Amino acid sequence: MNTHEKLIEQLGDKASFYLDHVSEKITKDELQLPDKNFVSKVFVNSNRNPQTLRSLAQMYGHGNLKDTGYLSILPVDQGIEHSAAFSFYKNPDYFDPENIIKLAIGAGCNGVASTFGVLGLYARKYAHKIPFIVKINHNELLSYPNAYDQTLFGKVKDAWDMGAVAIGATIYFGSKESNRQIVEIAEAFAEAHRLGMATILWCYTRNNAFKTDKEDFHTAADLTGQANHLGVTIQADIIKQKLPTTNYGFKDLQFGKYDDAMYETLTTEHPIDLCRLQVANCYMGKIGLISSGGGSKGASDMTEAITTAIVNKRAGGSGLILGRKAFQRPIKEGVELLHAVQSVYLEEKITIA
């Protein structure tokens, strides 16, 4: 059984729904699609300096997806974001930072994204073997009651000094703290670019009002799409976003700017079209959209990860940033899952919708 047949088998009765869909609202011809020359096509005329272009090229040119225009990144900052005990009890090996880096290398990822502490402890041993992406801010979760905010945990120069090719950061768009976070991260991204590092933004929405009794609009295509558009405005080179699960956030919550015609013109209810709206908000794909792999649910993880990758790829996205589904299981199984995700981006029969 070849790769394409295996993927069809994994999707089961949903195979045609995901693989045969054609996007007719925002068409593929309007997008900048990932390919081996993606960095040159997008950034050669930008204000990014040559060292930043080199850093981007290092990420896009590493691992099993090298020179395809796609990215497979292992992110492990959950020890802070979700607490270490909760994140690592399923596989305590990952309390040891070296195993995080080994998983990314063993799975052929384009890069490993983690904290100053994790990557700093092994920088001399591994920074030249796999691109390091230092996550510079976190929601520390230990304050009581929980305060959902993002706090800077170090300086951009420290990430450069340990050999990182990129920094990553989160902004909670829609939160009362978002204006401060926008200023902080815009300044950090500008410094990273001056030093020659790339920038990745976790563009998450966060506001209690976004979740109603009927719907959770934190993953609405229109709200997350606008978060992406704010992210590329502060010059993120790559956007990380959750897959959309719904739409009509502005309309149903009755805020912001919206028109019924904008929903009818830009998208449908199909998951690929909803993700296509996210891609469009990333300057029509000129800034790569990598989708979050989400939490681990156990037996369904493989199917969910493959489905997410297919939606992202067929929407015009640039890859997957998947952590918990991989590291919350034995390392061999984690590697197999990451390889399965990468196979979606390597499979030529899975094309842009």
C-alpha cells in the first residue's frame, strides 16, 4: 500500500470530503503557494536583512520536508503553558530537555520550538544540528486565580547568543492585555530581524465573551483570520494558528466590522475553505500559515493529525506545528506520528484545493 492509499484509509469515509473538495471562493490561483523557492520569492524584496533570509532558509531547508516550502515543527513549551506535571506525566522522559530535542531530530523536523531553559541547556550540543526556535513569552499558569496573560521570559539577544535561528511568541488577541503584548512583541520581532533571526507568532484569540452557550468563537475563521492579519502586520515571518471550527464570530457576537456579503464572498462552511480564509489573511499565503496540532486524545491522534495536515495543505498553508500528540507517547510512536504528518506534505497527489 503506497502513501496515498494509506492516507485515504486513515480518512475512511471522510476521504472524498477532504481530498476532492475544490475551493471556489478564494481560488488557489490567488495564493502564493509553498515551493522550494518560497523564501526567495516572498522575502527577497522585503526589509528582512540577509542574515534573516539565511535563518528562514535554514528552517525551510532542514529535515524531511527540506526544500518543499513546508514546515514540520516540534513545539514543547507546555511545561510552562499547561504545567510540567500535567504535560509530561504520560511520558516523564520529556522532563529531560534533551529528549525534546532528540525527538525533533529523530523525526526529521524543520525545527524545535521551546523555552530559553530547554534550548539553552543543550545549545552547544544541538544548535548546529537542528534549527532552534526560542519561545520568548509564556502564560505561566501558577498565579491564583489563573491570570491568562503572556509574560516575557528572556531577551531576544539571549536567543541569538545560543544560536537560535528564530524566536516565537504568543499574543492573545482580543484580551485586555493584547495592546501591551502587541507593542512588546512588535519590538521583539524588530530586534530579532535586526539580529538576523526569523519570527513566528502564535496568533491566538482570548476573551471570555468569545465563548457563548451555543458556540466557541475562539476558533472562528473570521476572528482567527483577523488575528493572523494583525500578526503579519507586526512582521511575523510565519503564523501559527488553530484550525477554524466555525465562523461568524463578528456577526454573532455583534462587534467589530462585518457584512453578510463578506462571509458569502470569502468562504463556505467547508473546513478547507475556512482555513483558506486564514491563509488569505496571511497576505494571500506570502506569510506561511502553520496549523496547530492540538492536544492529545489518544487513539484518534493519528487520524486527527493527518486530517489537520490535509486541511492545512489543501487550503494553501505551510505546514504543521505539532507537539502534544507526539511527545505524550513513547518516542517511537511520536516519531511515527510526525512522519505520517510529513508524508501528507510530501505526497504529490494531495494538491491545493
